[in-house]
Amino acid sequence: MSDTALRALAPPETDGTEMFAGPILAPVRLTDGVISALSEAILDGRLKPGEALPAEARLAARFGVSKQVVREAMRQLAALGVLQVGQGRATRVVEALDAQPLARFWRFAAGGTRAGLAEAVELRRMIEPQVARLAAQHATPEGLAQLRRILDRMADAMGDIPRWITADLDFHDHLAALSGNRLVRLQVHGLRPVIEEVMRLFNAREPRGPADWQATWDRHRLVADTIAAQDPEATERAMLAHFAAAETAIAELFPSRAADPPERTTPG
């Protein structure tokens, strides 16, 4: 009888941990070992989105560690947004990753300091022209319609700083969604809390007149128009022009960065 047939006749394991084949973990960095094993099972599809993990006791027996080690591994994966842990409920693989753990990381990395915020602006300028370029290549009719609706919200919010900031952030988030690149979308959305703080500083400098609001909206509209025209080069230029228009204000907010050569703050 073939090996395949023998395996088919063998009684299946029933404790739910058979997917974690391999030796008992060595007593060095046990939590990291459990994290690695669980991560591999999620990444290669043995544990699917929404699926419940085996009980802590079963995982502990499978890996040869204590339940406390398994619990800590689950806690760290939950902090990364990979697992959903609920009191009195089974721990499950999340249905879809979101950017909240990344957003927390960027808030800590920027540290709420002007230097950190200035670096976030530079990072955004390096990323977003290419994001916009991808959006022009991959945007769908439905995605473009949503972008137009966000533009309408921005038009309605002129002069209302909190509403304007929310709509402006949604515009840039949606460009990342239009890019068709899931990692780009997560990165841009993860930066949102830091960029929101920059926008608050930007809009608090001095009262803005109707012409200034209109000019800012027009720059966003040009980005949307070039995306609709499926013109990646024009879209990238429009996004670069949008950032360049804020050069003076950014230099006022972050004078320590103003001494850098122009190419450092306005990517080519």
C-alpha cells in the first residue's frame, strides 16, 4: 500500500494543533518561537482569516511551553493587528489587516516633536507622488466616483478647518486605495495621525481667505482630473506641484529643515 493510502487510513489528530509540525521549542526566546510558528501558519494559509486558533492549553502542549508563553505570543500578535483576542471568546486570525498598529508606531516614531513631524512631511513627499502615479494607472470608475465625492466634501468644508482636514486626509487615503497596492494603502493610512497633526499646525498659522481655500482645492482637483485621464506623468507632476505650493508654509513650521537643499524636500 502506498504512503498516501496509509496516511489516509491513519486516524486524524483532533486537538487542532496538527498544523504546527516540528520539534518541541528550545528553551530560548520561547515567546518568539511561538510567534514565529503562529505567523508561519497564518502566512502560508494553514490558519485562515477569521479562523479560531486552538486553545492555549493545546498549543502549549504542542510547542512544549507554558500557557503563559502562548498567551504572551498571542498578545504580541494581537498588538500587531494579526490576531483578535476577546475576553471569554476564541482567539481568531483577523479578517483583514488594518493600519492601526502602524499608526501607533508612527505616532511614537514622530514623538509629537517638530523634528519628527518635519520628517513625516518629508516621508510623505517621497511617497505620495508615486502613490498618485499608481492611482492613475489602476483607478477604477467606482474609485474615481468616490474620489469626486471626497472633492465635493472638501468644497463644502472650505473655511471649516476640522471638516476640511478630515476630507483632505480622506482624499490622500483614497489615492492610496486607488493605487491597487495593499501595502501602500496601509502605509499611507498608518501615517494619517501624524499628517493630521501637521495639517492642524499648517491651518492654525493664520486665517485663510477664500482665494487660498479655492487654490488648495483646485490643486486637489487637478490631481483627480489627471488620474481620471489615466496620465501617470501628469498626475505625478500635479502632486509635486501641490506639495511645492506649501513650501513657504512648511519652512515656517519647520525652519530647521528649511536649510536642506530643495531636492531633499521636493522629490523629483
